[in-house]
Amino acid sequence: MFTKSLQKSRNILLGLCLSVQPFISNAQEVKGLTVHESKDSKPAQLNFRENNLESAPNIVLVLLDDVGYAQMGHMGGQINTPAFDQIADEGLTYSRFHTTALCSPTRAALLTGRNHHEAETGAIMEIGTGNDGYTMMLPKEVGSFARVLQQEGYSTSWFGKNHNVPDWEASITGPFDRWPNDLGFDYFYGFLGGDTDQFHPALVENRSRKEAPATNVDGSRYHLTHDMADKAINYVQSVNAIAPNKPFFVYFSPGATHAPHQAPADYIKKYKGKFDAGWDVYREVAFNNMKQKGIIPADTELTPRPSSLPAWDSLTAEQKKVYANMMEVFAAFTEHTDTQVKRLRDSIEEMGKLDNTIFVYIAGDNGASAEGGVEGLLNEMAFFNGIPEKWEDKVEAVESGRLGSEDYFNHMPAAWAWAVNSPYQWTKQVASHLGGVRNAMTISYPNGIKARGEVRTQFTHVTDIAPTLLEVAGIEMPKEIDGATQKPIDGESLVATFDNENAIEEHTTQYFEILGNLGIYHDGWWAGAMRNVPWTSMSSDAIEITDMEWELYNLNEDFSQAKNLAKENPAKLEYMKYMFFAEAGKANALPIDDRRTERFRSSFRPSLTTGLTAFKYPNGLRIPEGATPFTKFQSYELKANLDGYKKGNQGVLITQGGRFGGFTLRVDKAGYVYYEYCNAVDKYSIKSSIKVPAGTKQIEAKVIMDEKKPYTPATIYLSFDGKKAGNGRIEKTLPNLYSLDETLDIGRDSGTAVTENYSVKNSKYTGILNNVELNLIDTFKISATSK
């Protein structure tokens, strides 16, 4: 009836138009009255055509993770990196490119063109505080260049690591304005946290959590970096098929080579025995290779090994075997990652789009990571929780040939990180020295860069990328984005250096600050003060930050920071120190907070759980750790509410974290209940003394901590409908976090299994689970007899 009424009204209006037509001298010139389109009307244009972007360059921005200056083959390293090397040969190498020394800050600066504290990202997302500059909440006043490209007509996509969504905003409740889609990306496929298991990633597609398939598109064993390349290639091919004249922007940011160092077995085999000569030799060989290639000046000095790291020749045969295998895995991970970048590059060439594509390849968001400690790690979560690993476990992992597989969340020793940061001092986290902040970068752009295989030596910084790409695209940074007045960009465009190796250095001053390690660059000089050694997990509070010992270097004459001039030129040092605090104050970096692992505790930042002690989670829910209650050194109870247990019902009732840190409450096929726990090193399995009776409505586990302090032991009490069903002990609990990527799951396990006693594949609870209650309680040290 409604449709007929509309049709009748349309016919009346049409008749009226036709009836007046004889009285109009030229009906075709009167818009809105004629039935047919008038000759001078024009259809609306797509915005990329309105903005004349049909010939604008495509953009591919690659950012690797935790990569040293001498890691890539082109940079003198002894690892095969075909994509990085090819892009360098086809374009330019920037030998003095700098990041922030840590991942989230670098990524925020890259996307916005502003200094990391201006982007409120003074550290990684999991250790935010309420101080300005450290909230981890990207302000609307520092919009991303991706949003600008998107508004002008680019197709925009992001594949891989995010680590710029505050962990308390990473659940299904949002808010989502700091998620990739709201930062200017049409499509996102990757993960939100600091790292993820390459074989069992915590995947997110746009705003939805996904589970990884068993295989890659080509049928090979699933690996996240391979999957990312598959998705990115499909994306650019799809854009090209639908709108061949529409430019695209691809941001490809693998979690590699951040821990866990996991790679396909055939890649690991390629490097067997390649690093038996050790880290001292690797570092020297890379240093000499860089000189021969002209990447570093001929008079550059190789800085010495820190006294806290052992010489390779001082190690036992067993230590050499373990550490060499850890480097083999790391090298395999590097090559495998770079190979996926080459697949993406080659797919663009096959489409005939490479000449008009600017390819920016940044090898690392900071220097190589020393967070593996002196001995390396089988499980990175041990570092974040300050728990030492057992040496015999490392030996067993190497002898079994399983290192680099899904069984481990491994990380190489700190000395290897120092080696691949040749020729510089120190590593990731150390913003006071070049080993933490100087990374290799190459740019190719056949239509826009005439030079091939040349080196550029101007001081450049990660904030320079945004203005560079906008200038190449012919787009200005707007004064306002989505209604928010924008802060000025801190970076400088590099376009002037493309075809002029002697172009004036535009970026003349830059401060650095990460976790209390401080640095300042100005007109060729560098001053820095180091507070925290990266291969320990604790903060140094021996002296006040204002009383730290500073070093001074003339980088115009000392490329590698080998000659400390602090005593020779105290006046210059004082000037540089003054400049640091002035620049840091201007950029929201003050006051400086040097705390490290203890800031992982959620009490330091906003939390969805603040003030709450009782939680009821429905079956099927998945929650990132930042949106869960803090249960470390905190007693709590779990109550799984069933619709009557039936014989044979089995599966996970609730789990948080997984193989590398976490807990689970589950029922096995025989009807026994288990509370299982992993503290990153040791695993505990507490089994009920009786089977679950048929008809049981509630399965309960009470986790009673001995004390309210980190690492406290705990006693576990199991019960069915209020009746005792067993108990057991956990001798050491985690103090800070279970995982950077795995979730709290209800009714199944979506990540990795906490112990080897059950399979994730068959973890879904087969009965009817209504919900699981998690209640925080203040009780401590309940004895088994008094329960």
C-alpha cells in the first residue's frame, strides 16, 4: 500500500512537470523539472578524482620490530634479507635514521609525525600512567597521516602489529577511536598488543577478534607473517582490480623480529652452524662490511663490549651451543620476515605499479632487544615478570631441536642484540645511545628518485616519515582533522634529500627519552645519560634523575659514539643538558618516570574493573588482559555455573593467558576437575580428588594467596556445589601479567594451552555452561582443614 502511494505521488508530480513544459522556451536548461538529465549536469566524482590523485604514488610503509642496525644483509649483517637489500639497491639507504628506542612510542611518532610524548606515548601501552606524555591515549590533536590520505582518496590498510591501543580500550567495549579503523585505515588485520605467538596469534580483523587457520593460503603450516603477506597481497590486488586509478597505502608492520622468535623449521635449518664463531666475531665482521659498502665512514670506530656481557671465548661449549642455536632461530625469523616483504613488493611489480610506488622500509622500531637477558629466554614472560629460568630447560630445548617452534616464546641473549647493533653501544630501551635509537632505513621510488644504491647521511627521525609521504602524495597536513585543531608536525620532509646527497639537514634538534634513559641531538652533537640496563628487569633508583652522569659526543667526527668528550668539554655538555630538559619539557616528557616492570600492574592506569570485585562472564566471551580484574597476588574465586553436569561433559570453563603464563579451570573426559597454572617457568596441575557428580550446578576454585605481595605462593581449593573436592599448592605466582596477547576466555581456550594436559583444539566445554563468576576476595592463608 505504501509503495503504491509513493508511485501515485510520483506520477502526479511527473504530470505536473510535463504540463508546464510547453510554457518553457528551453526545457533542457531548467534543472529539476525535466525527466531526462540535462546536457550540462555532471555526476558526482569520487574523491580521489576530485583531488586529482589518479597519478599519485602508491605508498608501502614497512616497519619491522626489534631490529639491530647490522642485522640486515645490506647493512653488513650475516643474514639473508632479499627485500631490504633490493629496495636499497633500487633507491636510497639512510645511514643516520633514528627511532625512539621503544616500540609503541616509535609507532605513535611514525603515524602522527609528532614526538612520542606529544602523542602521549612515552612508553609501551601496557605501562601507561596518569602523567601527561605517558597516558598512552593518542590525542585527537595529533591525527595520523593515514587519516589525511584516506580523506583525500587513498585506500588505506594496516597489517600486523598495532600496540597503540591502550590495553584498557582493547576489549569489545572500546572506545574505538584509537583503533586502526578510526586512525585512518579502511582495513586492519593483525594484533593489538606488544607481541604475539606467530603460530597462535591473537588476531584482530578491524574490530573483531579472529582465530588463525591451520594453514597459510599455499597450504604450508600457518605462520602469522606469511598470513599477513597473503592478506596484504590480496588487498592491493583487490584495490587494483576494482579501482586501478585509485592510489593505495599499505602499512606492513610485522611482529618480527620481536619475541617470540618463531620461524618455519626449514628456515632455521639454513642457519645451522652459521654463528658458531660467536657474537664478538659477528659484530666485527658486520662492522668491516659496512665500511666496505660505504654505509659508515672509514674512520668509524667499533665500540667495545659492555663489561656486563661475556666474551664469546669465555663461554663453555654447552653455552656456545645454546646461544648459537638461539641466534640461528633469530636469523631464520629475520629472513622469513623479509621474504614476506619481498612477496608483497613483487606482487606490486607484477601489477605494473612498482614504478609509481614509494616503498619505505624501516628495519626496526628500535635497536635489537636485549630483553632476553644474559642467558637468553625460552619464555619472554619470564622477563616481564622478573622470574629466572632454569639453565637445564634451555639445554633441553636446544638438544630437542624444538627452539623456534610453537613450544617456546623464546628470545636470544643480550650479547647477540649488542652484536647486531654494531658498531654502536647498547640496545633497545637505551635512548641515551645510538644502539637503542639508530635503525637502518631504505626508500625506493622509481618515478621520484633518480639515485640508485646511494647513501644519505643527514640526521633523520621517525617523525620525518609522515611529512615526507604527504609531500610525495602532494597533500598538505590540514589544520583540522575530524573537528580537532591539529598540533604542528615535529618532523621534517626528506624529499629534498631524494636526489641531493648534500641537501641541508633540516632536522637539527631531537630529544630522546625512554624509561629514564635520556638523549639529545643538536647540530651534530649528542649528549646522553643512561639509567637502566636493558638486560635487567628492575629500575635503578640509586641516584636522582637530575644527578645522572651524562656523556658527550661529537657525531660529526665520531660516527659510532666511541669518544666521550664530557670531561674535555664540560661547557658544551651543560648546554646540551639544558637543551634536553627544555625540549623534553616542551614535548610533555617531564616529569620522567623510570619505573619498568612494576608499571605492568593495572593499578597504575585506567581500568574497566576499578572499584569492582564481582564479575559474571557469559559463555563464549574473550577479553584482553587489560580489561580483566588484576588477579596477581590477589585472592579470588571462580564459580562455573552449569545447567547440570552430565557424565562425559568436558572442556575449559575459564582460562586466562596460556602456555607461557596463565591459569585454567577445566573438566576432563573422565569427570575430574583441574585448576592449572603456569608462572612462565613452572607449571602446576591441581586435580580434584573426586569426579564431578551428575547434576552438579557449580564448580568452584578458590585461589588463596599466602600474602598480598608479588611472587607469593597460593593454595587452591576445589569444590562442587559447595562440597570439598580437593586442594593443592602453587609455590610461586606471577606478579605483573600473564600475557601481552592472549585473552581471558570463557567456555573454551582460543590461544595456547596452559599445560600439555589438554588440547586447545578440543577445549570447548561440551555441556551447558551458563556463565563463570570471578570474585576478588580479601582472604589470605586459609588452611586446608579450615576450608
